[in-house]
Amino acid sequence: MKPKNIFNTIHLLSVTFLLFPVNSFSQFCYGKNIPSDTVSYSIAHADFNKDGFEDLASVNMGTHVSIFLGDGHGNFANPVKYDIGAMAMGMSVIARDFNNDGKLDLAVADMMNMTIAVVLGNGNGTFGTPSSFPVAPTPYMLVSADFNNDGKFDIATANAGSDNVSVLLGNGNGSFADSINFRVGPNPTSIASADFNNDGSPDLVVANSTTNYMSILLGNGNGSFADTTNLRVGSSFPQSVICVDMNADGNVDLISANTGSDNNVSVLLSNGNGSFAAATNFQITPSGYVQTYTQAVTAADFNGDGKMDLAAANNGTNDVSILLNNGAGSFITVAGFTAGVSPYAIISADFDKDGAKDIAVANSNSNDISLLLNCPAGRIDTIIKIDTVFAIDTITNVTLINRSNNAMVINVYPNPSDGKFQIVINNLDLTENCELAIYNIQGEKVFYSTSKHLNNSVINITDNPAGIYVLQLKSEKELVMKKIVFRK
């Protein structure tokens, strides 16, 4: 595993920008870094103040949890800190209603005190004082489910220092029974829960980060678990694991982010009975590329085609890789988007209420949280200039520029169209060769042309289905992207 100094922080600008891939299209058109008071090692989302908008919670291996209240437009208020205990070292945070009062609470894995800190919510985005519950050394990550089927949320922790899992059964009032430990593999650093054998009881999966396998613990429905079964992943060092039905067969599959040398994520498809098919690996970057140290992964339908896609946070290259599901059992890596320094955790939710899944990344070395906003069909005729490095809140079109003035601007007439339209390019340098490409929403190229004389061209894509497309114009110095709408 890659060594890192967890106490060294690097300060960055609070606003960043996204680089679009030249040979494909992904829908994330705007990115920014949300300033935090410290680095971030874990992140969770929920509506803490009941205003209908997603908020954020993060921890930083310190004595508090930070709350960022969202406004539903992809903006967040300055963080407010709440104590989790003296000498605490918070490593992971989750949100649940632990006392059944209809208000979301927080639970934090405290590595230093070897406890779980539970902070009850007031329902308005504020929180009370912490209560602590001992677990085995050293709790690294936690998950919550109803493990004994009594209608109350319980907690399970992956304890990296003791090679086991601690289960704490909830009393329904914000307190928990004494923890019970279950043996797993070496150095468990990630834990997730789902019903893997379809018996109605939650099970557990743990990523053992210094091995090449994950551990499965099938739940008995009473808060206890069967003996561990180990599943090999296709790469060394599975750092984190999530549970998602990737192939829409009704069974929950496993996806691991692997920090080993192969730069990949592993997908293990479920058989529906608690067993899984052999891991299939999908590359984050081409073979031989610089080591990415893929730290975490999340899943969502990012391009709106009804298939679950993946996004991976790469600790070594400070970016996020998007892998689109092609529906044939494989993924296409379509983009790498800039994040902060040493991204450590990643989540997905609709932070700007436009119906598309966005991404938030906890950065472990740059005092910020990176937000990548997904632009499904909508926001495109504003400019981002690379040489001045700034971003604009509402983006409906994007131009990436390597020179200071006279950016290319492309207009399409008519738009929407019936598949035939004319392009008019302002500030086009007639001495430069230009490439014109059009991509559908799945990132597939449906039109391509290269010439010095593209201005006033008439384009015909009527052989394709109606829908949203992206026109990409690339010169030697600039890259312009324009949304086009095709209606039959």
C-alpha cells in the first residue's frame, strides 16, 4: 500500500475546473473545491435540516465532525463543527436515525479512543453532544443496518488494528449494547452491508486492505454472523468495497477499489445465495500508466441510460475516473476529472436538484471537498479559461482555452433541429486544422470530420436516434463543447 503522511496538509485554491477528455464525452461539466477547515478522510450525505436539499458531513482524523448545509444548487455553507470526544481521531462518518425521533443522527468511528461516537441530531442541521460506545482496536470504517431485525439501527465497524468486525446492537434511543466481535482478514479498512443470500437479513462484507481478498459474513438475523468466507479480488490491496446491483438481476453485487499496482476496480457478481462469481477487473487507466492508487469507488447511473456506472477516487493521481456501463458486462473508462490532493472517499447524490447524480470527494491532503456536478441535458454557453483558472456557477456550454483572448465560439442553427444543422464558428483561426466530433449521451462518436474549412458547414446526423448530443470542436489550441438537441 502506498505510504502517506496523514498529518501533512497542502492548501489549494477553493475553485477548480474540469478537463474534458478529447476522445470521449462524460457529462460532468463543472467542478469546484468546497473549502474545509481541515483535511477530509470520510464523507456522508443526507438532508440534516429537512429543507429537501442534500447536506454533507465529513471527518478528518480529529476531534470533530464538520457539517456543510447545501442550498440545492450545488453550493454549501461554511462548515460547522461538532465535537465527537476528547482526544478523538474520527476516521469514518455515517448518518442514520438512531433514536427513532425522525431526525438524522451521526455515528463516527474514533480510532484513537477505540469507540463509536454517536451525535444526535436536532432536525435543523445542528447536533448535540457525543456519546461513546467501545469497540475493538482500531475502528477504521463503520456501517449501519438492522442486523437483528428489531426495527432499530445497529452499527458494525471494520477494525483495522484487530482484524475483526465489531457489531453494536441499537436500543432505539441512541444507545447501544456492548459490541460483539467477529473475525475477518488482516487490516480490514472498509465495510458494507446488504442481503447477499436473499434471506431477509443483512450481511456484511469487509475489504482486507493488505491482502487480495474480501471477507463475507452472512447474517443469522439475530445480530450474529456465520463464519467468514473469503473472496479473492483481481488485484492486491482492496481498499474499499460497496454493494450495488450492477447487472439489474435483483441480486446485490460487490465492487472493490484496489490500491495495488494494476490500477483497477473489481466487480464480483452475486449468485443470489451468498456466493459470488470470480472477480472481473476493469482498468482505471491504460496498462503501464502512472500508479493511481485507487482508494474508493461509488456507483450511480451517471449518464441516464438506466445502467449503473462507477466513479473511482484515485489517491495517487488526484483525480476521479468515470467508468460507464456498456450494458454488456463491461465498462468504458471515459474521463479523469481533477479532484483535490489525495482523494480518499467518494459519494454520489443529486446536489443541485437537476435529476442527475453528482459526485463529492473527500480529499485527505488539501483542506477541501471536491464537488463534480453532472450536466445531463442542460447547462451549456459560458466559458472557462484555463489560463486564468476560474469557474462559473451556471454553465450551459464549455470552452477550454490555451490562449488568453479571442476564444472560439460555436453556434448551431437550428438547435433543437431535425438532425440537420449548420455550424457557425466565431474567432476561428483559419490557419489551424480543426477536428469536429459529435457524441451521443453514452459517449459514442456518431460523426467526425477534420478540415481547415469547417465554418458554415451543414451537418447531418439523421441516421441516429433523437436525443441529446454533444458537439466537440478541437483546434490546435482550443477545445469547445456544445450541447445539441435532435428531435424527429
